[in-house]
Amino acid sequence: MIKAESGNIIKLIGFLIVIIGVFFIVWMRSSIKSLEYRLAKYQAVQTELIKKQRNLYAIKDNELSIQNVDKVVKELGFDIPDRSKVYYVKSQKVSSLGKTDRSSETQ
């Protein structure tokens, strides 16, 4: 009698394990599918952002092109100076007392 009851309990436990396993597999598959949908949505956003980034790089390169910079410089009134009118200024070291240090010039 005890053996018959223990056999039924083992069958019941085995049946419950199978049922729980089936529900677990179904739950896992649905979770994986939902993750795949979310991943596809994020990949679409990523490709859109990459396109926008490329467009912004193109706009930046266009704005920094030599022709555009030359045009802006001329609009502001700047011009390329004549080489004969350019003066070079040497810098001098200034000591803490405010006097120029001429020791480097004598060398």
C-alpha cells in the first residue's frame, strides 16, 4: 500500500515537473521574442542617428571648407597682408622686477 502511494506521488511530481518545464519554455520563448523586437527598434534608432551624424559631419566640413572661410573673412573686411608690410616682433623675457632680461640676447 505504501509502495502504491509513493509510486503515485512520483508520477504526480514527474507530471508537475513536465508541466512546469513546458510553461518555462513558453515563457522563455516569449521573453526572447520581446527582446528581439526591442533590439530591432533600437537598431532602427541607431541607423537613423548614424545617418544624422553623417549629415552633420558633411555640414561641418562644408562650413569649414577653405572657400567658405575665405568668403566669411572677406565679408568681415579682412584681407591677406602684403609681405613687405609684415613686421616680426621678437619677444623678450621679463624678470619679476619688470625689467627686461637681456642676458639671452647677448648669447
